[in-house]
Amino acid sequence: MFAQIRHFLELIRFSHTVFALPFALSSAALAWRDKWRERNFSPVEFTLDLIGIVLCMVFARSTAMAFNRIADRKYDAENPRTAMRHLPAGTLSLGSVWCFTLVCGAGFVASTLVFVGSSDNWWPFMLSLPTLLFTCAYSFSKRFTVLAHFWLGASLLLAPVAAWVAIRGMIRLATPFLLGVSVMFWVAGFDILYACQDVEFDRKASLASIPARLGVRASLRVALACHVMMVIVLFSLFLLPEARLGWVYLTGVICVAGLLAYEHWLVRPDDLSRVNRAFFQVNGVVSVGLFAIVLLQLLVQA
């Protein structure tokens, strides 16, 4: 049983939840700060909202990742880099992964009811199915558009927006939207870097990707442009009056810019051997580090 659980966690790369969850929690922290200032803050509601956000993030991401493995299983089997993934290798059966996907999807929808109980907020429940459909549809985007990287980014854009809506409803959406747009450019940029490893296979399989269309060297420039846009959007969040972010946050944005510059220094057109280090290590520090900076900013302002 424990081996099966491990296989499912590996299937969805559960540890990669660290990429999106900190941005959702950053948005949630800003939303809770506003409720605190409005004297509309309840410890019980805070606890339920936190549990709901974590559950929704875990279930939504697990659903999307498992569905992606189902949709891509034939391509994964043909690609030497991915041939040992669980479905093509036979470690997990197609039926079991379908069951896992459906259970996680149902868990996501059910988890949105936590917000109904905590604050009579029905928005997360009403938007749960459209959110799942949009994120799962990404799995087919590479078959017809080079903008698949941005579709993935837009899927993760929903994380900070959804966390805000779960706590505040449909008010003052500029703050979570800008944070979400920064996530979109960030994810699109590192997904383009990651896709450079499969440029030859994507061309052979007629899959659309920016590296397959433009080549590695030009794609690295596109990825850099995406990350420059991320920093610009994060800076615009600093300038947004309703976000009320100060010098601590601005220092964090500068640090994020430095980390992204290091990421692009690691990956060269003629040497992709360090893509995994750039993908996993640097981006993990970016997401967790920015969340820590937002919390520190709120502590300074308290």
C-alpha cells in the first residue's frame, strides 16, 4: 500500500506543489490582512480558510497532473526522457490513475464547500468545475498551439486569484490578479526552459512548443523576456496603492530578479545539462522566498 502511495505521489510530482502553493498563500495573507484591518477577522474562519486553500491546491494540482499523465501517456512512451514514467513503464495501471484523477477532482470540488461553511462564500464552489476544466484542458494545448506554455502559466495564475476569492469574494481583485499575472509569466518562462530538452522529439511528434518552433537559442531569449515581465509585474504590485506593500517587499522583488538571472546563467544554448537544477532548485526558492518576503512585509506593517 505504501509503495502504491509513493508511486502516485511520484506520478503527480507532489513535491512540486511548492511552486504554486506559496503564491496562493501569499495572496491569502494579503486578503487576511485586509480583513484584519476591517475588524472582520475570526480565528475560526482563518483556520477553516487555510485548511480549505491547502486542500483545494493539493486536490486541483493532483487532478491536473494525473490527467496530464493520462493524456500524454503515448507521447511519454515514445520519448526516451519520459519513457520510464509510471504509465508507459506499467508501474501504475491506466484504470488506477483514472480513479485517482476522479477522486482528486471530486475532492477539489468538495473542498470548496469549506468556504461556504466558514463565511457563506459560494464563489469557490460555483467556479470549481470551470477551474478544473481549464487546468485539465492544458494537457491538450501542445497539440495545436505554441502558446501551451502560457496556458500552463494561466492555470497557475488561478492559484492566487482563487485564494483571494475564497477569502474576500469578488472584491478588489487587482492585487491577486497582478500576483497571478506574475505567476503566469514565471511559469511560462521556466516551462519554455524545460521544454528545450525535448525540442527534437517535439518536432518529430509534431507537437507545438516554442523551442520546437524557434529553436533553443531563441527560446531562451523568450523565456528571459517572460521572467523580465514577471519582475515588472511584481514591481507594479508594489506601486498598486491597494496592495500596500513596502520596502521589504521591494527588496524581495530585487532578490527574485537576481535568482532569475542566475537561472538563465545556468542554462546555455549549447549546454542544457543544468536545466533540472534551474527548474527545481531556483524556482522553488523563488516561490517560497517570495511568500516569506510577503509575510515579513506584513509583520513589519503590523
